Amino acid sequence: MAASPAKKRPTVRDVAEVAGVSRGTVSRVINGGHWVSDDARKAVESAIKKTGYSLNQHARSLATGRSNSIAFLLTEPQHLLFEDPTFSILLRSCAEVLGDREMPMLLMVSGTEKERKRNTEYIASGHVDGVIVVSSHKDNPVIADLIAKGIPTVSCGAPLG
């Protein structure tokens, strides 16, 4: 039996064609609707529904240089994520607030030096726009490393000592 060809994902060009407007108009509607008439906006919104178009976040990241996502970095052994109620409350609260802003949150656990190094390199390579570092230790070296790399960083937890 032959495999059916993969269905092509709808593009901005497809939406523009269905709506009868330019790609620039589609782009303006997607990015907030500035300088677009009500009729054009309605036509684009209808075409988006009709074509099944959805934003390609990877393409947008390439164009903007932003991932539109945040890392939640627990710098403790992973079993503490479930054993320490502070960490789970922070995780749940951050996920809720970022979800309200349509921003995905990447959960990362760095309980060992090897994990810390790997995760810091991953973060510094641009996969996230910022980091929420969660630790129960004062003067966590991961924080200084992220800040030195120019990564927007928020630190929270209950420092000991």
C-alpha cells in the first residue's frame, strides 16, 4: 500500500490568497491588526479559519531572534521537585502565569554538575528567552553563569543559611 503524501501546512501566502489581500496585510493582522481595515481583518480571520493556518513558531523565532519561551530551572536533585512543596507551588504558579501570556515553559532539572553544564549551554544557545532559577541554596553558581552569558534570569526559592 502506498503512503499518502503529507498535507502541506497552510502559509501566510495561502491565507492572503483566500482572503484576497496581500501577505503584508495578513502579517499585520497576525501581529496585532495595526493599519488594517475592519473588512480586511475580518477577511483574514475568516481565511485563517478556512485554511487552518497556524503560526509557525520556529519561523517566527528565526525572524525575531526570540523563542517566546521561558525555562524553569530547578538546580536541585529531581526528587525534590515532588517532595518539597515550595518547588511544586512555584512550578504551578509560573506555568499558570506564562500560560496566560501564551508562553510555553520548559522544565529543566539540574541536580548534578553535568546536568547544570548541559542545561546552561542549552539555555545560552537561545532556546529560551529567560530563566527562572529555583534553588534552596544561597549563592548558586548557575545564576552567576547565566547572568555572565547575558541571559535574563530570575532567582527564587528559600535560601538556606
